[in-house]
Amino acid sequence: MSLRGRLVGAITLVLVGALLAGSVLTYLHAQRKVEIEMAAAMEVARNTVQRRMEELTRSFRPQIHLEETVTIFDGDRHVQATLVDRDGGVVAQSRVPPPENRVPDWFLAAVAPSFETERIDVPSIPMPVGAILLVPDPRSEVDEVWADVQITLTVLASFFIASFGFVSVIISRSLKPIGALAEAYRRIGAGDYSTRLPQTGSPELAGLCQGYNEMAERLGDMAGKNRQLAEQLVRLQDEERAELARDLHDEVGPFLFAVDVDSAAIAVIVKETGGGPRGGDIAAKAASIKAAASHARLHVRGILGQLRPGVLGSLGLAAAVREIVDFHRSRRPDVAFALDVPEASYGEVLDGVILAVIREALSNAIKHAEPRKIEVSIVPMGQEAAVVVVDDGRGFDPKDRPTGYGLIGMRERVAALGGMLAIERNPAGRGTAVNAIVPLSGNNRSALAEAPVGGKET
Ligand SMILES: Nc1ncnc2c1ncn2[C@@H]1O[C@H](COP(=O)(O)OP(=O)(O)OP(=O)(O)O)[C@@H](O)[C@H]1O
Ligand SMILES: [Mg+2]
């Protein structure tokens, strides 16, 4: 449950508890008040009747005296007096005024459960009347109490509603910056350090926002430096590759060429001079040296093909990707390659990272997956580009096995640019999908916008 929900819930509980306690106290007080009032009324009535009974013996007309005793109670709101004969028949009865308001029956039953009727027997004189009954009638008293209770409960409920509304508004306002803070932290987690928070609200929250802003500032700086370092690393690697390619080409290539030419020359010499008694053997050895040299030259050319795409400068990204694919295609003609790469450059560093991802993903698919088909695509998506390499090979679960350096390197390069790398099952069936999302800088985005739609090739 949210913090706001918890606070509002706790305050609601306290207020409801106070309302309940107030209701119970009001009820107990009302019950007690009715009890006391009714007991007092009955006491007065009893005394009055007893006094009149004492006077009865001195009365000349006892029946009239008794009927007058009953009429004394006319208008009494709490007690009704009834004169009954010896058989219980009503001879005279006082009139009780009805209560002003209509009290709900449940309240009457709750507050004034039952009061006993009191019977005062007439002394045995030669008369048909037998007793005066005093019947307590709590309705008027409860009516008064009901009005009090209504006022008390209305005041309590109004207080409850006002306090609840007031506290809810204060809590909502105070906690508002926390929502923004949570969203800002979520963005930082996703690698976006640009959010800054206004330092408003309570001093504690303003302090938190200030701390967040300073942290975001520092993280942003560090991410920028990291990016610069990653770019330098990629550039250094490219330079190293270029140097290696140059060495291979300039130092090893000419010697292999020389071996090729010299072996051909030996064959010519043997042919022209006959080569002596072992001329045949010499010619055969010269031919095998020539074959080995050709093989080595072919191999060196292949390695150069692998190394050269690292040097993107003159080639461009799309051409470099094609070179890598051609390299694998020449060795694995059984594998079908599908390419969808736009003829665009996203900047030297980004191109280098994209190429490194494609190179490693392709070489993994060829090395580990035994695929029949591999698809390579670069898809521009507004502020990002998706680099996707999908094979239909045997697949693997990256969580199950320890990763080698290839996957780690891919992840690090993409992360250094603030991107994300996902390695998943091929959504179209068997195999693996390597999915890198790399953010494009402003310059790269404009280059993309101008780029022609990349040619598809299979
Ligand atoms: N496309 C794929 N299909 C099947 N298995 C794969 C695929 N890509 C990676 N793997 C598995 O993941 C492991 C780790 O790959 P990673 O590229 O990190 O290391 P590597 O290729 O074994 O060695 P290197 O450090 O030379 O790249 C591989 O050994 C392989 O078992
Ligand atoms: Mg690998």
C-alpha cells in the first residue's frame, strides 16, 4: 500500500475510533440520564400517591378523592397514574402528553429498556376501587436525550469529516514530491540522469530533492566520462586492429608472395633444365610449396577481412558489416545470411560498437549454434537504434552457463554508450536473438534522418 494510503488509513482509523468511542459514551450517558430522571419521577409520584392515601381515611368521598389523585398526574410527561377496581378495570386514568419528536423505536428500546409499573393498593375500605398503578413512560425523557444525541453526533461527524479532509489534503501536498522523486530515481535506474527536482515542500523533502539533484549531477558527469573512456577504448582497439592488418598485409603478404613466385620459378627452372635425376621430386616439392603459400595467402586475406572492418573510416558501417558477413559466408556456404542495414553512419564510435556487436554475435552463432540461417539488421528507432542478430540454431539460456568474454565484451560496450543488450530465445522459433539498443547522439540522429533506406540482401 502506498505511503499516502497508509497515512490516510491510519488517520481514518483513529477518527472512526474516536467517533465510535464518542457514540458509546453518548449512549451510556443518555441511558444513565433517562434512568435517573425516571427514578426521580417515580419517586415523586409514589410520594404524592402515598400522601393522598393517608388523607383518604379522613375524606368524606373516598372515590372522588382517589379520582382526583389520578387527575393530579394529568400533564405529567413521565408517569401515568391509573385507578383500577378490584377486577383490574380502569376507573380513571391521567393523560400523558405525547413527546414532541418522533424518537426511533430502536433508540427507545436501547436507552430505556424496561421500567416496572408500581402498584399502590387502596386501604381496605368499603369501595369497589382496588389500587392506583403508576406506569413509567420514558418517551418524553428519551425524546429530550435523542435531541442531545443528535446534536452531539452531528458535531462529532462534522469534526470527523473536516479533520479527514484537512489531513488528506495536507498529506497529499506533503507527499507530492515523493512521487516525483520515485519517478526520478526510476529514470536514473534506466540511465537517464537529466531529471532535476524542484527543492520545494517541507525542509526534509526539499533536502532529499537537493541530495537527489547533486547525485544526478555527479552520476551524469561520471556517465559522460565513462562514455569518453569507452570511446577511447573502441578507438584504440580499432587502431590496434588497423596496425595488425597493416603488418599482416605489408610484412607477411610480400613474403608469401615471394614464396609463391619463387616456387613458380623453381618449377620453370626444373622444366627448362630437366632438374637432374631428381627433377621430378623437385618440381613436386615446388608445386606443394606454391600450394601452401597460396593457402597461407588466402588465409591471411581472410584474417585481413576480419580485421579491416574494425577500421571503419573509409568503408562505412554497412560495407563493414557486409565484409564480416562475406567472411563467414565464404567459410560456411551452407548458412543463409539475410542483411538489413541502412547505408548510414551513426558516428565513428557508435558505428564501432554496432560493428563489434554484430561481429561477436555472428561469430557466436557460427561457432556455437549450427544455424541454417542468420539475420542481421540495424533498425533506427527515433532516438535509438536497434541492432539485431537472430539465428535459428540450437539456442542457449544465457543464465544457465557461464558467459565467455564475447558476451561480456558486447554488454560492456553497449552499456558504456548508455544502451541495453538483451540475449533471448529467437521469438520466431529455434535459436537465439541478440538485441542491442543503442542511444543515438544528436549528430547521429540527423545522419540517420538523411540516410537512404538500407538495401536488403540475402
Ligand atoms: N548464438 C548462440 N547460440 C548458441 N550458444 C551461444 C550463442 N551465443 C553464445 N552462446 C553460448 O554462450 C557462451 C558464451 O559466449 P561468449 O561469446 O561469451 O564466449 P565464447 O564465444 O565461448 O568465447 P569468446 O570469448 O571467444 O567469445 C558460448 O560458449 C556458447 O556456449
Ligand atoms: Mg564468443
